Amino acid sequence: MKLTRLALSKQHSLLVAVIALLSIIAFISEYFLGELFTQTLVYQRQLITEGEIWRLISGHLLHTNGYHLLLNLAALFMLWALHGRFYSIKNYSALFLLCSLFTSAGIYYFEPTLIQYVGLSGVLHGIFVFGAIMDINAKDKTGYLLFLGVWLKIAHEQFYGASAEVSNLIEASVAVNAHLWGALGGLLFSVIYLYSIHIRLRHPNKS
């Protein structure tokens, strides 16, 4: 990867830094405020059913332990290094929110046995898909390899499950279906995003 591909502008970097900071604050806060703080934010199926819908988003900022947090933050910044040039405050906000909601909704409606969930990994898969598609749109051939690779990874997880080593490291079962739903959310966002760009280019005078 060339250094010139790194996204260094405020527009490309701000929300990535904010998400990382919120995740770190949430992790540290548990030590000072106890589990009461995190229990108000975690994805918890029954409480969502009772109307606490903010958990559909806030749960993604929590992590099971320090290794889980570091793994997700490393992936967050790796994706920024790869594809940050495609990020803006507007599109990244929409991408993050849609992938968060799509992941949580997919788990909620299609995996009723999963009572509690935390972590960014589902959303990160959606962000990965978006970046790969934007590479393809920019005529970067590596985008095809990245796009194929992420779906092969997801397919492998669906048939064989997640790595036992990762599960042991984060002290929790890896929610492989969260990866699937997050990736589908990223795919949906990418289609809508590129279509909106296409419409604006064809009709530049329309707001």
C-alpha cells in the first residue's frame, strides 16, 4: 500500500477517530462506573423488545475484553488506511448507522437465540464491503479481490464457524451471522450510494 493512499484529511478521518474514542471510553468506563453503565448500552434482545432501541446501535461500541477492543480498533484503522479516501463525514455516518442497524435487525429477527451481542465486527464487515466496491468503482482491480475475499470468509464462517482461537481470545463466541448481516448492510448502502451519485451526475441541476 502506498503512503499516498492514506487518508489524512479531517473529512476522511474524523468519524473513524470518534468511533474509536467512543469505544475506548465505553471500555474504560466499565472500570470506573461498573457494569451498570455498559448494561444500559449493550444489545440485549428482551430490552430492545421492550423499547430500548438505542441498543441497536450502542451495543456495537462495547467489547468483551481488551483483546476484543484492540482487534476491532486495528481493523477499523486498517480499513481507514485502505479506503479512507472514499470516506466523508456524511457517507461514513450513514454507512456506520445503516450497518449497525442492519446487523442488529438481522440478529434480532433471524437469530432469536442470541440474547446479547457486543462488538464492531459486524459493522466492520459492512465497511469493508463498501470500501471494496468503491475500489471497483474507481477501477482499482484489488477491489475485486477484496470483495471476493470478504464473501469467501463469510461463507467459510457460515459452514465451519469462527476460529476457536479468536473465541478464546475475546472470551466469547464469535457471532458469525453478525458478520453476514453487516456485510449485507454494507452492500445495500453501496448500491444506494453509487446509484445516488449516478443520478446526480446525470441530473446535476437537480437538488
